Amino acid sequence: AQSVSQHNHHVILSEAASLELGCNYSYGGTVNLFWYVQYPGQHLQLLLKYFSGDPLVKGIKGFEAEFIKSKFSFNLRKPSVQWSDTAEYFCAVSDLNAGNNRKLIWGLGTSLAVNP
Amino acid sequence: DAGVIQSPRHEVTEMGQEVTLRCKPISGHNSLFWYRQTMMRGLELLIYFNNNVPIDDSGMPEDRFSAKMPNASFSTLKIQPSEPRDSAVYFCASSSLDTEQFFGPGTRLTVL
């Protein structure tokens, strides 16, 4: 079955530390890739997305992600985290070969806590 | 644009009662998704509509759950009868063919 794997379930960092959250997917075809963030008590918001082109994608709030097709990976990075980055982070994949079905397959999420 | 609109934002009801959650997608979006989020099970896709037609309802937990999309600007998710294990935050999201999904603020449902 198609799946998305986020390697880290809980991450705790101090402010100014660097962040990398792993995301791997199991599809072999063409995909769209997404990272969403959910701040405490809020809804999911898009951080960044990859549809095509440059595999290094810049998102909001200093986040970036790199699509490595050979590794089926789309890891999220930020060079220096802030306390306000404390949130749940979700990786999601859309299989463009799935015809009319445009649903996203979601990872289980990574909870990030940044200590001031 | 007002974004995806959901109502109510909070619902508290008693076991056995009918609950109806409402969603207005972003104008021009042709796909609509209903999700459920809990601490135990995380984010689950319940059902997905494309051009008002249900495409994938494999996530609907049981017959107590039903969803409709009578037109492009409105969808409902109904639970009848409700049970305490249905307590969760229910999100609606919409998208067009080549965009990401935009999420609504969610409805926090508590079934006593």
C-alpha cells in the first residue's frame, strides 16, 4: 500500500538549533509533495510544496525542503528554529498517477517543541 | 477570499443525538475533503468529493457517518447517532486540480 513515513515522532530543540525532519514515501511514479504545519489549537497550514522544477523548495518562515527522487524523500529543514516554530508538522504526498483520485496520503506527523 | 468556512466551531452533544457539520469550500475549488483528527488516530481522511461527486469514502468509519455535497459551495457531514468515540476535531479542506488543500478552522465535536 502507498504510504508516507515520517521518521521522527517527537523532536525537542533549543532555539537557534537547526532542524531536519525526515519524510519518505513509497510511490514510484510522479508525485506532488507537501509539508503542512499545525500550530497548537489551529488548523493545518501549508508550509511549502513541490510540484515540479527545482527540487529545493523554499517555504514560509524560513523553511525549505529538498525533493530527492532517487531516495523517495522530501525532508524539511530550517537552519535556526524559534520558539514560535513549536507545532505539529505533517508530510503529505499526492500520487499523480491515481487518475481522478486526488487525495493526499499523510504521514503521522512530527511534534516539534522548541525550548526558549 | 474568506477561505474554507466551517460551522459550528464547537459542538457539544449527548450520545445518541444527530450531529451535522457544515463546510463551505473556497470558491472555484472543485475538490472537497472531510478529515477527522484525534490524539489516538491522528489525521484521517473520511471522504473526498470531486465536482460534488464522492470519489473515495473508504475512510468513513461506519454507517452512522454520511456526507453530502449538494452543490459546489456546500457540504455536510452527518453523524447519527453520535457516540462518545466520535469526539474529535473535524476538518474540511478544499482544493483545485493544481493547488494544495486549504483547510478550514475545524469543528471540535464533543459527544458526552
